[in-house]
Amino acid sequence: MPKVLTRAEARKRLDGLDGWNLDGDFLTKSFEFAEFMGGIRFIEKVAKVAEKQEHHPDIQVRYTSVTLSLQTHSEGGVTDWDFDLARAIDRIGRQGGA
């Protein structure tokens, strides 16, 4: 299992991510879409990657906004797995118009 990163380690790694924040023990980011179904299609793509990685985000949908929160739940904090998934999600966002 990966080790939980300290807040300092996690903050340092945020420099390599666009728009992600450290919110308590989670990495979070909101994605905006022109329409509701754009967000739903984005979630479907994220779900496929999450299944492949066996690492799943918490997802909140508010009309055209999708907020993802990442944490390695089994470890109770942010790990390398969360940063790997965040980078994969950003690639999906760039491809899907988020």
C-alpha cells in the first residue's frame, strides 16, 4: 500500500497539477461544462479510468459542475495513487472539453 503524504509533500506535488487543491485529507477539483450531459459523459470516462486503476473518486454533480475529491480511503489520506488519478482525470478533462 502507498504511504500517506504529509501536507508539505502533497502541497509540493500540487505544483504539477492544474487547478487541484488540497482540502483537508483530499485532493479536489471542479470541472465546468456547457451542459449537464457534458458533465455526465466526463464522469463516465473518469469511471472507466478509476475502475482500471482500482481507485475511485468521490463525485459531486451540480448541474454543469462536477467536483471530484480524491483520497486513498484505505490509508485515510492523500497518496501517490491520488496524484496519478488526478493526472489521468486532467487528461480526460482536456480531451472532453472540461
